Amino acid sequence: MLEEILLLEMGILQNRFETDKANNNIYEIEDNKKLVSKFIDSLEYELTKAQKHVIAEIYKELKAGKIVNRLIQGM
């Protein structure tokens, strides 16, 4: 069972690597940054330092043309 999960995970990582390598898009995110900031300002709580750090990483990866798939959670 563990070997099957490991093989599945390795296949997923290989697929992601190949997709990132083939992706030549550089995403325009400046307008979306304003939208994200507006959303964050509408929250009833302050984002944690870690959440803010992850958002900055996402922007950096999008600018580099990487495909980003993240879940930001916490309180």
C-alpha cells in the first residue's frame, strides 16, 4: 500500500514538473493584487504573518509563470 502511494505521488510530482517546464505563460497579476487586497481588507480578522508570507510566495511564483495550487488556512 505504501509503495502504491509513493508511486502515485512520484507520478503527480513528475506531471507537475513537466507542466511547469512547458508553461511559458507569465501571469499579469497587478490588477488582481488590488482585488486580493480589497478582499483581505474586507475580512473581519488580520491575516497571520505566515499567511501574508504565503500570499507573497504565490505572487512570486505566478510572476515566474509557475502554476500555483495552494490552500491557505488558519486563523
